[in-house]
Amino acid sequence: MPEDVSPPIINKAQALRSALHRHNYQYYVLDDPEISDAEYDRLLQELTRLEEKYPQLQRQDSPTVRVGAQPLDKFDSVAHSIPMLSLDNGFNDDDILEFDKRVRRNLGDPDNIIYTAEPKMDGVAVELIYENGKLVTAATRGDGQTGEVITANAKTIQTVPLVMQLHPSIPVPSRCEIRGEVFIGLDAFKQLNQERIQQEQPPFANPRNAAAGSLRQLDSKITSTRPLEVFFYGVGMVEDTVFETHGALLETLKQWGFRINPLIRSGITIDAVLNYYRELSEKRHQLAYDIDGVVVKVDRVDLQEQLGTTSRSPRWAIAYKFKAIQETTTIKAIEVQVGRTGVLTPVAHLEPVNVGGVRVSRATLHNQDEVEKKDVRIGDHVLVQRAGDVIPEIVKVIVSKRVGRETAFKMPGVCPVCDSKVIRIEGEAATRCINTSCSAQLKERIKHFAAKGAFDIDGLGAKLVEQLVDKELLSSYADIFKLDEAVLSDLDRMGAKSAANLKNAIEKAKSIALGRFLFALGIRQVGEHVAMLLADHFAALDALMDSSRAELEAVDGIGPTVAESIVRFFEQKHNRRIIDQMLASGVKLETAGPKKSGKLNGQVFVLTGKLENFTRSQAKTLIESAGGKVGGSVSGKTNFVVAGDAPGSKLDRARLLGVKIIDEQTLKKMLSHTP
Ligand code: JCF
């Protein structure tokens, strides 16, 4: 029997719910939080505890539902009351001027039409239905007429209001349909993919696929772990309310609690739209998310209605698309590369082609399944695409261009580097070389060991590592610390000076924080984040090396798979021997002492522009060792933006959000005040 709930407790739960909704709105929509993240978390905790203790208090619109609900067997479908149309595309200024002419002609040739211009988000369109201010249904766009019901998933997205906020003069409609685009930011996308690779799951090809895949999960608990965001841009059916302009509509949506892209510009002429497009094309690569063009809309709603729609798209809007980042070329060969953990990856060698300003001559084919799914053959004409920092990839084969001389590709049965047998474990996409002394794996492991975030050895780059392994001067991490300066100076592209510099850099790198050391070891499942958790928890290498599975699993953030992998690594005698050799060569582990008591505890920094006195990686390390954090993009959570030379759009955003902007000198002072 559940306990009876007394009125004060009911009121308490209600008060917590309203407070949390309001703080969400302050944070995500207005970018102006009134309480700290920690305070927010405490309120959420308190409500969660109450709802656990008194299940009668649970509500569909409680802020606690963001964690996900029971998994579904399949999605229901729902018809949109007003079709969700797609947009007509324009590709150059003439197309847009033509659109403006067409609009004016259809309206009886007025002189000037006023427009709204906005970034076109490269995400997934959704519609949210609210009844009396409460979210009742969320649906995907589907084919435009009928979508899939994804309510539980949508509720896990922080920026989806569960209840609408009150507007000072416009009442919440009895029913309304609000439309927006769900997406994943670029930093979050990178991190998500890193985690997936770490967990040996296939990475997503691009942020859009990641967003679509996350939104179409039958288990909303999975969706809740994905960093989805949303910007709203329009409405379907709205009862009781008329909007005069699109700009006014967006303003009202914002008041109702819907997050609107701050880059939207309303009330501008067609010439200003063209300028906006040019500005945004330049800013595009500095934005925290992918966009693929500019959406242009006639601002006055009565004129939109006069213009109407065709069966495919509204006559009052057009998408001005950015230049394609896809091109066609041919596959000259397919090579198989062996990675750090022995995974074989087929890589296509392409006839070089310029894709959005970058020369592309290789594209990853991921694995055998991917090659088969896309039916990629050597000699094929293919469409290649580049998205942000992601490795170029093959979108599809242009089958109509086949001449019959193309040859199929098959994963080799032996490692192309060491000739050992390769294996493919049931249910895994990866084929692996399991010879741990395979020179390809060794090269990749050593590159990882010497890279930023690990030992960070200046001058020990990819080419040099390859040479050193090929000449058998390196056969383990430990050998790095025994390299002989005279031998180094005799290598290709080296000399006395660079040999001395390298020796120096290796000497300096010997003193290293435990977390970086652990990351450098390249233990499977142990990425930068897990390595830091381990270092924080165990503080000393011995303690970690001798810990059991159970002790490891007791660490917050470490699960059974990771624990298993760590135990296995340290069980192997040769791994321990290499560590002993490194320590004997003078590698010294710094204890993670002052971190918890740092002066910058809990402060979030974002770096922009070029710093004079340190690299970004150094600045990050310094801030983190003083207890601070370094974020990739400016948000309401950011405390300081450090502006170096030629700062980017992050500075604009900091000004917009009123985040404190400091220079490098100030940062140095803050760091030097740290114990
Ligand atoms: O950001 C978008 N992808 C986006 C798509 C923005 C809009 O304002 C849209 C849209 C699709 C249709 N507006 C319409 C009418």
C-alpha cells in the first residue's frame, strides 16, 4: 500500500515542478539561469525522491520524466492536421531574386516584401502538440502527411517544454502544434562518437544521422542519454490565436517557452536576405551545429495565406542552400588499414577531388558490412561527402556509370601488415588482427601514446614513429625513453638539432599526471574521461593495478565492461613489464593533489582565438588542474570566455549572453593565484 500523501507534500511537489519548469526556461530559452547547475540538480533530486516515495505524485509533465519511459514495441503513427511541407530550394542569388519576383507577382506587384531569414538546421523536423499548455503528443515529420509518435523520446530533450510558460498578454491556446528541428551539436556529436568507438559500437556518419537515430529509439531511456537539442521555427494548427507576422509568431513562441535560434533575423528586405546569406556562409563553420542553408519566409502571415502552398511546399518560403559538400569521383583502389586495437578498416583511394574547398583523396569505408551494404567496387564512380571535421566518406555508388570492369572488394583473411590470421567475432562489425606485436598496431599505439592528451611528446609525430618502428628502434612504449640521440640524428628528415629537441621533449614528458599516463597506455575502453576518473579515484598507479573487478566497478562511471578490460590489461605480464621499464627510465607520475581544492573549482571556461603564451591544450590542462572546466561552446553555463587573437563567433555569443570576457593576462593571473 502506498503511503497517504498529505496536502503539504502535494503542494511541495507542485512547487518543485513549477520551479524546475521555470528554471529550465530561464536556462535554455532565455539563456539566463537564476540558479546554479548544482542547485537545479538538488531541486530535481528532491522531486525525484518525493515521486519515488509517493508514486501517486507522478505526473506526465513532471521534469523528472526526462529520464525516459518504458520501451515500445513499435511507434504509432499520427496524421498531421496541417501537412508538414518541405521547402523549395534555391542555389544562388538569382534563384532567390526570382523567388521574390514570383512572390510579388502573385500578390499584385507590391514594391517591397518584408522577409524573415533564419539558419536552416540540418536535423530532424518534429511537431509537438500541446493541449491547455501541456505537451500531449510529439511526432516526427514522416512523409509530411503522417508521422511517428515519439512523445516519450521528445520528453527526454531538455529544450522541449513539457508545459508552456504564460505570456503576459497572449493566453496559452486550448490546442496548438509547434514545429521545430531536433539536432545534435558538433561537440556533443564528436563526444558521442568517441564514446561509441570506445565501446566498440559503430560511430554515426554525421550529426543529422545521430539525431535521427536517437529520436527513433524504441527505448526512450537510450534517447535520454543522447545530447539532443531543438530550435523551434513555426506552427501547425493553433487555436484561439492569430499572428500578424512570422517575427511576432517567433517572439510569442519564445515567451511561451520555446527555444528560438538567436541568429534569426526578422523584418528585412530581399537584399538584406542576400547579405544575411553571405554572412552566415562565412560564420557557418564557427557555429556549434550544422546548418545547410538559410530559410527565407515572407514575414506577413496574411500574405503567406494569400500565397498558399503547392502540394510539395509553401509558396511563401524558400531554402537558400549552401554550396554542396558532396562531389563525385572514382575509386582507384581500396586499401586495408590496421588500427591501434587491430581493427581492419577498408579505406578507398580516390581520384582527388575538391569538396567544399578541401582536397579529398581518401574516404573511409568503415568495415566489410558497410562495403557490402553500399556495394562499393574498385573502379566505381561514387558520391563523396565531407561534414565538418568528420573523415570523408562515400555516400553512394553511381550505379548507372558502371562499365562492368569494376571489381568487388573482400576483406583479407590475414592481416595485410603482419600476415597473421584475422578474426571477426559473431555480432561485431569489426574484423581484427589479434597479433599484439603486429607492427601496424604498434605504430598506432605509439602514435596514441605520444599524442596530445597522453604523453604529448613534441616532435614524435606519425612519420617518425613509423620510421622508428620499421627500423626496429621502437618495439614498446618503454623504448621511447631509451632512444639514443646519435641514432635519432641519423634518421631520414632528422638532424642533430631535431634529435636534440626530441630528446629534450621526451625528457620533459617524463613527468606526467596519472590520468594522462593511463590514457596513454591505450587500454581498451579507457578513453580520456575514464582515465581521469580512475586517476581521481585511485590517486596511485599501484592501487589501480592491484584492484579487482569489484573495486573498479565501485568507481562512479565505471561499468563491468570497462572494469573487465582494465583487469585484463594489468593481468598481462608484458604490460606490467613495460610499465616497470618506463618507471625505471625515469617516468614520474605526478599525484593529482591540488585538483579538488583549486581556485577555479567549478568554473567553466571557453577559449576562442589564438593565445600567445600557451597552446589550447596547455591552457586546458592548466585550467583543469586548477579545478576548472573547459567547454567547447558558449552557453548559459559558461563563466568566462578567454579571448585570444582573432577570436571567433564564440565572442559574439558571449556578448549576447552576457558571459564575462577575459584576456590571456587575466587568465594567467587567475591561474597564478591558484595554490
Ligand atoms: O531549420 C529547418 N530545417 C527548417 C525547416 C526551418 C524552417 O523555418 C522551416 C523548415 C521546413 C518548413 N519552415 C518550413 C515551413
